[in-house]
Amino acid sequence: MYDVRPRLRIRGMFKYLVLEVLKGEPLHGYEIIQRIGEMLGGEYEPSPGVVYPTLQLLEDMDYVVSERIGRKNVYHITEKGLDALKSHESELKGLMRDIESFREFTREVGREFFPLMRRLVVSYSSLSDEGKERIRRSFRELMEEVRSVLGERNE
């Protein structure tokens, strides 16, 4: 089944996101964090605890090399890194399309939807049986409508 949650897909593609930002120019770690955050439109900004181990992995794979400039390590993509990036180009483009769709949904629907879902999940167990049944009925109707819009059969 296809997973629409961008964060889970980003984890699997993260090293290629790093290579993508390094493709343009050599950067130090904090710049990589900023560029990936910009690339993902604020949906996800990686922490140093994710970026630096990934950079070490990429160095171990000979996809990047680092050079000490002043007090910072600056990372450069290698030819091997460019080849690896090229071999995952379609997956990276697909991830970026999906992230943009998720951001659009979040802008247009999510401002109300996600906070409401959090409130529902937290308070669900305290609802009356009648309230729970109304919620289940509403969700069945919503899912049927969404499937209809998407051109899917009921499952």
C-alpha cells in the first residue's frame, strides 16, 4: 500500500535529499539543514542528529568529501554521489511531488482537519456510545465520498 505520510518517505530518501542540495554547491551542515527545510517548504526540517550521521554515511560511501574551512566542515558531492543521485532521480521527484500535494492539502484542508482529528482522538474514549456511533457514521460517509471523488470502489 502507498504511504502518503511524507516524513516516513523522507527518511528512506534522506541521503538523496542531502546529495540534491550538495549538487548545487558545497555546504556546511547547518546550511544543509536550512536548504532541505526550504526544499521541503517547511514541512520537515532535519535535526543535526539526523544530518551529521547521514553526512558521515555519505562520506563512508564516497558520495561526499568534507574539507575543514575555518571551524566548519564543508561537504562536496563526488562523482560517485552524483551517479547515486541520478540513479534515484525519479524517486526523488516523486517524493517532491507528493510533498507538494501534502502541503497543498494541509494549506487548504489541514488547518481545520488536523487539529480537529487530534481533539477527536484525545477525547474519543470519553464520548457517549451515541457520540461514538455518530462519529463512525460520519467517517463512513466521508470515506465513501472521498473514494467516489478519487474514483475508487468501497473497500
